Amino acid sequence: MSERISLNPTLPYKIDTLSFEMRYGDGFQRSLLPCQPILDQNVKIGVLENGQLKLRRFAIQRGDADLITVTTSTGVVTYDRPGKSAFIFFENSVDKSSINNLSKHVFQKESDRRDHIHLATVESINNSGWGVVWTPLQKVNNFLHVRIVPKNSTDESNVENLFKVFNKII
């Protein structure tokens, strides 16, 4: 069995150093594989937005197709489908300290008093015509990064469907 590590012993997940599999949930029984769709419909996905969340935040831009590369013991896994960056949100309760923790540990920046967390479940994102892929940014230790990708089109009505499933939490 491979050695498991995490950046912080209080984190609700562990990363397998060989397969780069993420283990989470009670007893770390659930898992995610890099650059693969998230099948657990109850996983919460978040976006951190300074101010009000706007529809244009979900429009696909040129930089939204950057290649994501993850090195495992068996080789390199890549993902290049365009989509919108977001993060896995494991916390059960949300307050300003959640924003501070995310800003510091995930985005490596100081939080802003205008920052807000908006959440949706994988299920609601899937039902909106989009999907969620776990795309950890290994080089910057952002293991919570996901890419939300359109199932079919990126026309405005499909973007609006995605926009509607995110709810402001704090």
C-alpha cells in the first residue's frame, strides 16, 4: 500500500503519493482520480467571487483550456477540455474563516472583505448540462481544483443554466 500524505493533518482528504488518488469522506472511503469526472453527486463545488456572482463568470474564455498535467507513479495524466475553474468544498459550515482559509491555502492570497462563496452540488451542475472533473493543480499544491465543463454547447442559455445552480452561501 502506498504512503498517504496531506498538507495539513486536519484536512478532510488525503492524497495518495503514488496514484495521486484523493481519498475523502468518512474513513476516507470515497475517492477521486486525477482528470476524471466526479461521480459522487453530493460533492459540493464552490466558486469564490469578489462581490456579486455574474453570468459572465461562467462564459468560456481563451485561458479556460490550459492543459492540466498530473504526474503519478504510472505516468502523466493530462486534461485539456475547456471549462471553468472551481474548487471542491468539504466544509460543513461556512463563515468568514472559510473564506480566509480558502484564500490562504487554495488561492495563496489574502482574502478580501468582499469575497463570497457560492456553492452547487455535482448533481445540480450535471443537471444543468455541465459536468465536473477533478483537475488538481499539482505544481501549486491546489488539490481542490476542479474544472466545470459543458456536456454539449457553451451557448448563452447553457451558461445561464450553470449560473443558476450556484447559491451564495456567505
